Amino acid sequence: MDTTQHPTAQCIRCGRVLRSARAVALGVGRTCKAKIAAAAKTTTAQPAQLAKAEELVELGGIIPIRGRRVFRSISSDGTRTYLSAKGNCNCPAGLKSKDCYHTLAVRLITAA
């Protein structure tokens, strides 16, 4: 009898259980990863912001906390966390009503 526990996690985009090691490591399933990539291609954000947003998603630095509408985002230096939604973020740039890569990451994750 195999008593080895296989790691499972939930997709940060849709909430489904992830079973493959690669999906668990990425925090997103194959289908959702394709949807995030498609959303990234259609965005009008600056390339540097888009790269930081994609990196945030890939490294698991953004976590859903309220029904996949509000996310906890980690700062680029890893010392602070921010609450981020599609249009708002409480990071220094977001508090100045500027678009930040945290909100861009949320828009990528929540894209159709």
C-alpha cells in the first residue's frame, strides 16, 4: 500500500485542486496558465510592468483571500504585502492612483 502523500494545492485563478507537481509549483493549472498568457498578450501595459506582474504570478507572490476578488500581493523586495484588486492596491503607487504591477497581476489572473 502506498502511503506517500502527494502534494495538492488549489489553482489561484479558478480554485480547482492541482495534482501535478508542475501545477502545484506554479500555483496554476494548465488551462488557467494559458488564459493568463492570452490575457498578457492583449494588455496595453508597459513591458516592464507586465514582466513584473507575470513574475509575481509565476512565483506565487499573489494569493486570493476573498473569493478571488481581493488578493494579497508580495512587494518586489519581499518585505511587505499589499491588498490588491482589479482596480485598487494599497501599495505606494496604488495609493497615488497609479497603475501598479500588483493590479495588473490581478487583472491577468481574473481575465476570462
